[in-house]
Amino acid sequence: MATIAQMIAPVISLELLEKYGIAAETAARNAFTGVKNTSQPPDLPERLRELNAELISIRVERLKMQDKVMAAKRHADLILSNDAGLLVSTPAGK
């Protein structure tokens, strides 16, 4: 039986990839905005379009994985309903 982490790992990986892609795109756009005596590389617009296309495909793939997220949630709910002792309450600060 797969663990919840194994079920969700591909989804988390895509989410991280998307966030890093967005950060890279933002950094590239901001690097040449309002900076004196700094010219934009001639291939930057094409590279940004390529990055944006990759981000779109990542988002589409992540949306396709929504079933995995829901399956993991059902799995977690099943585990917790069968063994409530998994939720252990500990006093704060101890």
C-alpha cells in the first residue's frame, strides 16, 4: 500500500517546479526593468516565451493530478477513521 507521501510527491514536485519557474520568470523580467546602462539580451523575450510555455504545461499537468490529491485525502481519512490513535495530542511546549 502506498504511503500518503508517495501518493502526493509528484504533485508537490510539480508545484515546486511551477513556483521556481514563476520566480525565474519574475527575476528575469525585473533584472532589466529600470536599470540604467543595462541592455536586455536579444534572446530574452524568446526565452521568456519558452519558459511561459513550460509553465503552462506544468499547470495543466498539475490540474490533471488533482485526482491523486483527492485519493490521498481519502486514504488519509480512511487511516484516521480506522485508527484514531494516530492523532496524538501532546501538551504545548513539552
